[in-house]
Amino acid sequence: MPKAAAPDTTPPAPGRATPALRHTAASLRRAAAALRHGPLMASALGRTGLGLAGLALLFAVLGPVVATHQPDTVDLGAKLHAPDGEHWFGTDQFGRDQFARLTAGARRSLLAAFTVLAGSCTVSLVVGVVAGLARGFADAVLMRVVDIVLAIPSLVLALAVVGVLGPGFGNLLLALVISSWAANARIVRAFTLAVRDRPYIAAARLGGAGPARIAVGHVLPAVVPRLLVVATLQLGGTIVSLAGLSFLGLGAQPPTAELGAMLGDARAFVTVAPWLLAAPTTVVLVVTAAATLVGDAVRDATHHSAVEEVHP
Amino acid sequence: MTSRAATAAPGGGPAAPGAVPRALRSARAAGHPIARRLLSVPVTVAGAALLIWALLPLAPGDPARMTLTAQGVPEPTPDQLAATRAELGLDRAPAEQFGHWVVRALHGDLGTSYQSGRPVLTELGERLPATLRLGSAALLFALAIAVPLALVAAAFRRRWPDTLARALALLGAALPGFVVGLILIQLVVVQGGFGSVVLDGTWAAVWMPALCLAFGMFDVWSRLLRGALVDAMDSGWAASVIARGTGSRRLLLRHALPNALPPLIHAVAVSAGALWGGAAILETVFTWPGAGSYVVSSVKARDLPVIQAFAVLATLAYVAASLLADLLAALVDPRLRGDCAKGV
Amino acid sequence: MSGPRAGTAELDVGGLRVTYRNGAAAVRGVDLAVGAGEVLGLVGESGSGKSTVARAVLGLLPRGAAVTGNIRVGGRELVGADPRAWRAVRGDVIGYVGQDPFAAFDPRLKVGASIAEAWRAKGRTPPAGAIPERLAALGVPDADAAARRRPHTWSGGMLQRAAIAAATALAPTLVVADEPTSALDAGLADATLAHLRATGAAVLLITHDLRLAARHTDRVAVMYAGRIVETGDSGEALSRPRHPYTQALLAALPRPGHPLPEPLPGEPPSPRRGADAGCPFAPRCRRVRAECSDDVPAPIDGVACVAAR
């Protein structure tokens, strides 16, 4: 089962953790201050997006703590109960508590989306930076490969990879990484080309820094923040793709709770139990709307520094 | 597809004034852009085919055994396996296998379905018309929503129609098409008693899945087109056009819209690729008898030749669509044509 | 003050103030008039507000810019006019020639079609053969074929002539030309301005080039920090400048056979500063006196300077 999506809730050992905790708290405070005064808060849409994102994170992180039931506990005596005080979001055809399943599913979907993006960004960073710095033959070959991968529609490629490896959540994540790295590799290469001839990098090269040092020490720090902006914009689409393929039964397998899989399960019972559709739909809507709004706000806030320099 | 990056600026804005002729001159030095574009197509398609083909040996399990199992031989003898292996060409070197596969593909033979034992292209061909109906209807719906929305948003920039268009686009981005499909089935079919949950793949039934598919595409288009329209209306040449007495409606429709079309055309071509995946999901939601729902069931059954063939077909269609888009964009915007007769 | 005879002014600007939405007061009380057929040069450094004056006259200021004062064109008051009134004036009464000829045309249209838009925008049809005729008259070779080509295939100098043809298609009585030659070679600049003048319209020529202004204008108005500091006949004002700023501008021009001139010390004041207490040029002025900081000097006999009296 998906290692990557397993929530990491291990509490740190109390004795050793104090300085680390303090450090974490300090960086959290700094991040909060940056958020409060940063450009994200400048636009009403950015604020709405952050609010929704906070809501979604709260639901995914604290939901399992609040939930009164286990997500996978079957209670055939409580099949298809409408929402009430006992089961806040009702129960499904196996009597499983929908609130517990939804929070677990939201957490799994969010972690999975971040995992896919992290994988896609890592691959694209390696390929894009190497191509952009090497130029010449290596660049031509790598970019030709990128062109070829991009010629296969990404969901179709993901379907094909899942078909080859077999349905399963881990395989689905791998499939989405395989189908999404190429577009980012081209973007990273463009970023790399934009920074590679900057005076300070030329100076480092003249100072005797080798290609690896230039790549890791100078190009990556300039490229990664911009790639993060791009990745933020892709978060919503990634969540939607994950949910869609899981909905088809190609991702998380029963009884694992996952947003798309829950929507797929809801299909058969929607006439008698509309809450099975309403609740996951709302969660998907909030999560993707938050991702889209935050992505837009981040792009707008960094427009001049990130986007325009790519195509000087 | 390299030329797309060269011709369409990010965000679709027209390049800085004066930059265009220079960019064109350098493009001409490297050969005519459209000729280069045409030349790159076979290479890309061949590469994609190799990639798709190369996925197959990665699959765990023995294709020969899977073929036999699918054909109703659950416990094949070693002789049967060897025979099937030879029949599938699996005993040859990979390069030879690929060459064999390509030659057969060029003759219209993309293999045999593990499940049905029938030629894959026959299976897909029977279902393709329904998918094409769905896809073309979805493209038309999405255009019919996105273009007016972008025009209104650009005309009433930063006023309530613009905000409304943004909100609609956000909804389009945030609600996946298949969720819209589930909601529509619940509201229209189950509660409204209108239409059917199982659709027959005809034009009469296409509107509901097509609307859902369009719902997943229009938001990108309307945002892109609005941005390109606004860029055009804020450009230096637009100020000159206004200064000659052109009204805002004429500026929008006669000047800004044609200039904003190339990025939209490219976005539509990209969506034409994304459509294949989206169709797979929505055809399953609506039990639409198309190639998409067939592929989804094939993925679950790991019917690899079907998946392979579908990926090849989708890639061909996508490459053709983006080539068409490049030609169409060059038709709309003469600067992309590279017809630089020497200046006055 | 040497100016157009009263009542004959094609453009009459009085007490014009323009404040942008970010609070920058780019124009702080400008009076100027351009008579029929006259060429007035509005000169000054970048940031002096001269382009803002041009945009105000054309009604092309960005959203949220506050305009007060008067702008009368052919007797019509344009400050506060509605979009319909502006549209009626543009093209028919006021023509506009901008700085970059490549930014003067819809890049997608053939140049001839773009010029024809001047008529079509008003619901009229261009007279047969008029467009190549005008292009030829402005010195565009092979005008028929040229009109059927798109702007990116034209050269800058020729395209600027086409821009003049488009701006004067409907025979406006006033042409606003904002740095029309700064993107062109020196030789082309003279020819372009000669063509502009030959159209017979009154011209408000915005330029930072004093030598060009001396050759191609009847009168000049020198702008500094949002105000006009000196006006006069071009020959007079640019050969015997009276305002210290005009003198400094002229002294800063490089001349052959002389050592490189000293640049003017200091920086022009920011347009975002508050109201001026005294002469805004005083901090950079060589002839500054105590009373310079009392009031913003009013123009007397075309010169807004206490020391020049």
C-alpha cells in the first residue's frame, strides 16, 4: 500500500525535540508573517484561496483526530444511514462512517498530490537543468525525448502506465509522475537558459566552478522557486487527475478511503444515499478551488520575477 | 511542437512591438518554421510509438500466458506457451520485435485483444465513432461557453461581469467533469426523470456527457482568451487604433479578438489531446459505448494490446490536432507564417 | 507672449492638471495654445510631463487619472467629455502619431487596411485610391504594393509615414505627435517631420530633441516638473534662452569641436512629491535666489523665472 501517502503522525521524542520544536515554531511564525504581509494576502481571491486551503488542511489533519469512528470499520447494522449526530456525514453501504472516511481520504489525496508533484519536479529538475546547462547534443536529445513524451496525451499515458503496472494507488502515483514530468522539464530548461548566462554565474564559472557546482550551487537556487510557482499552479489539476483515475477504480483499492474512490463507490448508491455524493464533492470542490486560487495568486504575485524572465 | 514554444508567447500576449520581425528573421534563418514543424512530426510519432511499445515488456507477467488465459486456456502447457510466444514474436530480439510491430501497425494491425481475441483495431474502430461524437460536441460546447465569457470579461474588465466570468472559470477548474456528471445524473436523470443513465452513443444523447467534458475544458480557454484580449487592448498599437477614433466594441471584435486567437487555437489543440483521457473517465460515468470506456475496462483487465493501440491512436490524433492548430494559427496571424517579403 | 492670435487656436489648453491614480501629479498647471497650421514643440526631459499632456489631449490617459482645467480642440471642451464625444473627436479632429511606428498598427492587418480603418471606424468608406495616393505623397515607394503588406515587413521610417497617413486620413485640424522620430535615424527624422508639417494641420510635437525642435517648429514650450517654464518662437527661445533651465538644457548639448558638456547636476523632482512651495527648478539652478523658494514663479512674457526678469 502507498508508503508515500501514509500520514506521518509520529510525535517527536519530547526530550530532544525542544530546540527543534522551537526552531519549527520560529520558522512557522516567519512563514505566517510572510503570509500576512506578503502579496498572497493582497488580493481578495488570494485570501479566499488561503482560507479554503487552511480549511482543507485542517480537515485533513485534524479530521481523523475528531472523528468518532475508524474509516474502515464495517458496521452492517448501520448501512446507508443519513447524516445524524452519530454519523455526521452518514454511512455507506457497509455502514462505514463517512466523516472518518472523508478526512482520511482528503489526507490521502492531498499527500498523494504533493508526492506526485514532488516526483515530477525532481525528475524535471534533473532533466531540465542538465539540458539547459549542457546545451548542444545532450540538450537536443533530452528535449527530443521531452517532445516525444509530450506528444502522448498525459491522461492517456497515465492510463497506459497503470494498465501495464496494474491498478493500485502507488502505481497510479508513478503513472502521474511519468505523465507529468516532461512539461515541467521544458519549463525548467527555459528557466535554466534564462539564468545560466547571468553575470554571477558566469563569474562562478570563470572562478573555476565545475558544472555540478554551477548546477547545484547557482542554477538550482534560482530555478527551484520558480518551479515551485509552476507546481502550485498544477496542484489543482493533479488532485483532479488523481480523483478521476481513482474514481475509475485504477487507484486506491477497496477498502482504502480516497476521494476519487469514494465518489466511484457513491455512484451505485446515489439514488438512495445522496450524501455519499454530496460530501466528497464538496471536499473535492474546496480542495481544488483552494489550490487553484492560491496557485493564481502565487503566479500573479511572482509574475514579473518568474514568468517574464523565462522568455526574455 | 518546438515551434509552438517559439510562436506563442506565454500567457498569449503579443510579443513586444518590434520584436516580431526580429524573431521572424531568426526563424527564417533556421528554415521555414512550418516546414520544420512538418518534418518534426514523423520523428515525434515514431518516438512516441517506441515509448508506448516499450511499456509492454515492463509489464509483470507473461504476455503469452495472459493471451492464453484471456482466450480461455487457464493452465496452458509449455508447448502452447511457446507457440503463442512465437506467434506474438516474443522469442525475437527487442529491436526486431519493435520493427515487426511497426510494420504490422502500418498495415493496420495493432495486435489482438487478450480479452476478446479479436483484432484491437476492429474493437476500437467500432467504438471510435461514439467517442468522436462526444469529443467534437464537447469541443463545440466548450468554445460556445469560453469565447463569449472571455469577450464579456474583457469588455467589462474589473467590473461585475468580469468577476462573474472568473467565478465561473474557477468553478470549472475546481469541479472535475466526472463529478459534474454524477451531479447531473442525480439531478436530471434520477430526480428529473429526463434522459437515461445508460446512454446509447448517438447524437441525441450526447449533450449531457459532452457538457460535462466541456466543463473541464472551458475554464482554461476563457481565462487564456481573456488574458490575450486584455493584452491586445492594452498594447501600444491598440492605443493608436483608439486614437484614430475606433470604438471599444470595434477594438474588441475587429482588432483584439483576431490577435488573441492563436493562443486559443493552441489551447484547443492541447485540449484535443486531453480530451482522450477525459473521455475515458466520462464515458465510464455515463456508460457511453465509446473507445474511452472500453479502454478503462481494458486497463482494469490489463488487456495491453488495447491500451497500446488506444495510446497510439490518441497520440496520432493529438499530434495531428496540434499540427492543424499551428497551420490554423498561421492562417489567422500572418506574422507566424514567416512570409517576410523584403520591407519597403 | 508670442502665441496664436486669439480665437484661431486649434488647441487651447488652460490650467491643465493631471494626477495619476498612484498620486503622481505629472502635470501641474499647463497653459498652451496651437494655432491653425502652426507647429508647437513641447520639449523637456523624460518625466517632465510632456507625454502626459499629449495623452490628456488625446483622452488616452490610464484609468483613474484625474484631469482638471480646460482642453479645447476646435472650440470643443474635452475635459470631462464622455467616451462618445471623445470618439467623435479622435481621427476627425485630432490625429495621433506615436513614438514607435511598429506599435501604430494592428499587426495582423495589412497597412492599407489599417489606414482604411480610420474611415471604417466612423462607418465611412475610404475614397477609391486614396490610400496609395496618400502613401505615395508621403514618399512611400511602390505605395500600391506596400499597402498590401503587413507592418512587420515595413521599415520603421516608411511605417512612420504610414502612421502619419493614418493619423491624417480624415484631415484632422490638429495632430498630436509624441516623439514621432525617436525610433528613427536622424536623416529619416527630418523627412518625417517635414511630411508631418506638410499635412497642413496644427501640430503639437512632443520631443526631447532641442535641435529637432529648432528646425521643425514655429514655437516651443519648455516643460520642467509638470509646468511650462518658457515659451517663445523657436528661433528666439532656442538661440537666446532666458530661463535657466532652457539655458542648461542647451548647454548640455554636445557640440563638435568642444569638450563634452557638463551634465545638469541633480535630478528632476519626482512627480509624486507634494505641492511645490517654490520654483521646482531652484535646487538645480545656478542663478537661484532667496525669493525662488517663496512661490512657484508665474510666467511673465513667456518665462517663469524670477531671476530672468
